[in-house]
Amino acid sequence: MPLGPHSRFDLRVKMVQYALDHGVKPAARAFATTPKTVRKWVSRYRQERLGGLNELPRIPLRCTHKTPIALQRRIAMMLGSALTAPAVSTSWRCV
């Protein structure tokens, strides 16, 4: 059964505390993960305290391959489409 966001956060808190008390490698063994993962969460904890143990959004900040609005409008005009630029941009979403 997958863990909820609160239980994942609680697990990270316990893992970081264990790592600070016993070391990275023992924490990785105890929590069935890699030392790299333990180091990542310990580092975030040291930088931001408990707030650093929340998951960061995985969505990219910008879409580098998104078609520019001006080009979308031009394509819509060339196709004789009744779609406006906002309608085109919502129907051609960046995935």
C-alpha cells in the first residue's frame, strides 16, 4: 500500500534523525534505501530544517519545447481555424 504524503514526511523525519544519530550508511540499511538518498534528505534538513523534508514539485518550471504564442496564432490563421491563440495554447499543451 502506498504511503500518504504525511507518512512519507514522518518517515523522512525518522530517517534523518537516525542518520544524524547513527550515520548515513546505517540509516540507509535501516530504512531500506541508498546512502545517496539519505544524504539528500539530511542535506535538505540541514539547509531548511523540517520544511526541507517536504517533497519538491516535479513539474518543470518552464517548457523549453513549447510552441511560441506568435507561431501558434500564425498556424491557426493558416489553417483557417476558428481557434484563437488562447484556445490553441490550451489545446496544444506542453507535456
